Amino acid sequence: MDTPSNDSHHSTLIAACVWLAEGQSSQRDMLVSLQSLKIQSQQPFGIIASHRHDRPEIFEFADVVFREPLEPATKKDEQAVIEPTVPRWQFVLEQAQKRQAKVLLTGRNGIDYEMHRKKFEAAGIRLLTGATSVAALQSIEDKFSFMKHCHAHDIPVAEAWRFDNIEDLESLLDKHGHQPLCVKPVTGIFAQGFWRLDTGKATQDQYDDFEHLYFTTAKKIHYKQFINAYKNSQMVHDRPIPMLLMPYLSGQEYSIDVLCEYGEVLAAVTRHKTGKIQHIGYEQPVMDVVIPLIKAFGCDGIVSVQTKADDEGQHRVLEINSRPSGGIGYTAHSGLDLTQVGFAYWLGFTDKPTLKDSTHKISPCQIRAITTSVRVEETIAG
């Protein structure tokens, strides 16, 4: 692992630090927000970032940076340093204590840290994993368990039927093939493995395989082609992948960024997309589903929720991501930067936010994401 850098920014006057561990796609934007918070609040707190890889475009916005140690399962990663190491959570805990970190947002490895929550609490570190128990995080990650937990708490959720082999799939299609359907893995991110199944019902049994291949962003495949691919897959044979068959919901999909504490929503921003435009605001019918959902899973930290409306307009939960979304930076355009609101509170700079007060600060707006670039100097691992 690399030694910390940028120590010249880490003044002895700093009384506390926040630590953002490796995330999926939002770490850089959150660090930018935290640097702005430092200026606006005039509070001398330090900002630490860590990642498995050398990511200068992320690290440039931190005061202190660390390379996270590898876990045994990732030692084949060619971009990372291969060496015997302590577990990631232990390394982070030890360094966090040395750096007087008071808040740690764990990003993509929440369960690893959650297993050792008591150690972080004993060190006076506010641990943010997305929930407060391993069981809750596992239920969030497993989409079938997630659905059952939602049912148990009377939360509108997208229906799903699990299949583990071709016999299960064919049986489910015989039973549910009269309606629009889709499939996705029981666990996964970034829509990997998601496909709409063309059953031909909506087009009088007219379908076009080349159309499905040509318009790949539609994520659509004829159900017979999917059956054939699944049945003859060497990958599935070698490493069975639990999947879900689900009704395809035709309504508007929403992404909701949520600041929460022990199951209570403190602030939230909703967004939906039309074409290339993101619509940012606060939609109460969506939040009527999200608020009890956050309570049911005891969510804690900054999480994201996906919902989609059915044919009758009922918003149904698709999933919770127990970490900030890739679009968390969009919330700043609404006048309510959730990163700043959350960390200002956890650092003790502000009182506990309330959903009512937070909502009043939101100015609905439309935004367009753009692609930018940063120069990355060539580095050699090791």
C-alpha cells in the first residue's frame, strides 16, 4: 500500500477528520463537496480518502490519501499492490485512530466494516455503512430477500420469482409468461445481467432478434433466445448465478438520494430522467414509499433507492443501494447538497437536520451530465 500523501495540508490545528473509503462511483464528487464545506463552514477538519488503486483524479481532492490493502480474493487485480496485508477494516481503523477521524463512510465494502462496528464505536468513530447490522446489509444486497422483507413490512415492491436452473426458469415462464417480464441477478450493480424479455405478447408474436442486438441500450431479448443462452452457458454451468424473473414495470423510474440515521430520513432528493435530462426535486408520492422503506431496513448514512411506477401509477421499490449513488453530486444543484448536510451534522457543526426543513431548501431544477477529463500521470504499482 502507498504511504499517505499531501500531509502538508494536514495541520496540527485540525481537531477531527472525515474518511471516505473506496466507493463505486461517487467518491470524487463527495470529496469536492467536502472541500467546499470546509471553506463555507470555516471549520478546520481534515479530509481523508482511500482506494485500492492509484486514483489521482480522486485523491487530488483529499488532504490525506491511503491505498487500501488487498483482500485475498482480489490479489489477481493487476492494478493493485500484491503483498501480505492486514484486513482492510483493520488497516482503516488503525489509520483512522492515528488521524483522529470521527466519521467514516465505507463505500463499497460496507459489510466488511459492519462486522466490526463495535471496534469503530469504541474508537469514537461514527461508522456509516448504509445500515447498522450485517443482517440488514445482506438483506439489502440479496434482491430476493429484500423483496420478502418489503412484503413483511407492507411496502410496495416489485414482485420477483427466483430461479436457479433452467427447469425453474421454464416453469416460471409457463406460469407468468402472459405479461411483460424482465430478468436480473439476485445480487449485482450497474444493471449487470438485466434484460427485458420479449415474449411477443405486445406485438402479436412479431419480434426481431436483430433489432434486439442493434438497439442494445433497450436491454431487450426474446425469451427463447435468453432460455437458449442461459441453458447452454458454460459460465452458468461453472458458476451458477441465482436470477430473478420479474414483471416489467412500465412507469417512470426514480432514483432517490437519502440522508438517514438509524432508519429516519433526515433529507432526500428525488430525480428522474427523460432523455439526457435529470429532473431534480422532491416528489412526495415517491417519498411516501421511501420513508417507510428506510425505516424497515434501519438505513444509516447516505444511501440511494430506486423505484418504478406500475401500470396503475403505484410507485414500487426496486432496490436500495447501501451507499451513495453515482449521482449524489447532482443534489448540489437543488440547493441541498446531501454530502455537506450529512457531514456537517455528523461532525457536530450543525444541529440534526429534519426532513421538513431540508425539503424547504430544495429548488426543483433540470440538469444535464457532461463528460470531463483529468490528466493522470503514469505510475508504477509497488
